[in-house]
Amino acid sequence: MIPIKRGDSSLAHSDLTIADRIQSGLDTLTRAERQLAHAILENYPASGLGPLSALAKDAQVSGPTVLRMVQKLGFSGYPEFQAELREELRAKAKNPIAKHDTWTEGAPSGHVLNRFTDAVIDNIRHSLAQIEPDAFDEACALMADTGRAVYIVGGRISHTIAEYLYLHMQVIRPGVIHVQSTSNTWPHHLLDIKEGDVVVICDVRRYENNTLKLAEMVHARGSKIILLTDQWRSPVHSLSDICFSSRIVVPSAWDSAVMPLLLIETMISAVQDLLWADTRDRMEALEDMFDQTKLFRKFT
């Protein structure tokens, strides 16, 4: 990543993506700069890869406004800003072998346990700094609304955390459906999805075409989309009502699921609290079924 020349601006943080920096400082921007910020984020990162004049025209702002914005972000000029975007684009498309080679080339000394843990802690710290508590509360309220069905979708790898969320939400409340986005049967679920239903989508790099198509179709039906994605953001983010970006890079050929899982477990806890009276009854009924089926061993 290109070193950032830090100034006085609160937007200039070299350990965040450009999108992270923009989102963290939206409240400090002028009206024109905020207009430009939304134009950049609308089709990120491609929006900033063209000429400066094209970006200014698209955002309906002046060229000097674009230059002021990139300087607030910590760059000396528009070419350096674009170089960083291209680096992010390359990182976004990395496959597991390329990710492993990146880490091994510059691997610091020390045991992998320490290096991996340090990376995860940094991911959590930076991710939480970008999450708006109000947006998190809104997402949990939507998931707790039993007047809405909740559909949960994951991809080839992210289906594991999607299924984890589904198994807990199924106990907490009725009307929860697990959708396999990689299956040719997912269009069948569209028969029942109604306007206002909630679709929770887990989509991290490398983003899947099936997941985007599913998102487009449920969005057209008026469903509420809650997206769990990475720091580069899935293409689904442009269709989502609420988007949570997690940092996922660790010293491994594989991305980390720790931060997305932290979000999911916190959501489970919050929704459980919102529905506790009914959830407790469901838990008691489920435990009775377990006893009758002798599914678990008892040591008392």
C-alpha cells in the first residue's frame, strides 16, 4: 500500500481503505465534499479510476473540490489517490495463493500465533470504529420483527457463518429461512419473499455472481437487505439497506472470519434480548424435544 502523507485531516489514516476514511469523516465534510464522497462510494472503487474531470462532472462539483477531498484523505494529489485505488482493486481480486505470497514475502519474525492474533485484533479495532451503533440497532430490530420473514444467505465459504446465524435465529424466532446461494434451487425462495421481508447476505471477496443476482431480485421485490461484507465491499452494497464492512486480512492464504462472526454473534445476542419472552418459550420447548429424542447425553 502506498504510504500516506499524513496531515492534520482526521480522514488520513493509512491503515484504512479510502472508503473507510471517507465514511469515518462524512460529518466533517462540506456540502460539496459530501456530495463528492457519495459519488465516489456509489461505484467504489471504479468511480475514482477515471480522469479528475470525469469524477467532478459525475458528482456535479468543481475540480478544486476533488483536489481538496483527496488532500483531506492524505494524498498529495489525484494521481496518488488513483494509485491507491488501483492497489485496493488488486487486493480485492486476490486469490488464496496470491494472498499467501503477499504475507510470506514480508512475514515479520515471531510465532504465527502472535502474528495472526495481532492481525485479528487490528481487524476488530478498525472494523468496530467504522460501524454506526444506530445502524447496528436498526439491523437487529429488523431481524427481531416477527412480522417479517428473515432469509439468510451465504456463499461458497461464507455460508458457514450464514448457517451459524440461521441455526441461532431459528431458535430465537419463527419465520427464518436458510438460502443456499450456490444452489440452483434458490430461485424457489423468491416465490415466498414479500416486500419488507429481511434478507441477510454474507458476501466477501471473491464476490459471487449468484449472490449478486439473488440480491438484485430480492431488492426488486422490496425486501430489506442487510449485508455483511469486507473492507472492499461486495457489489451487493449498492442494493443494501444496511451494510457492515469487516476487515478480514490476516497472515494466511485465507481471509479471516473472526470479525464477521463477531458481528453475527453480537446480532444473535441483541435479537435474543429483544424477543426474550418468546425466545425463552421456544428454547424450553426445544429442550423438551431434545429430552424426548435423547439427542444429548445427560450426566445428572
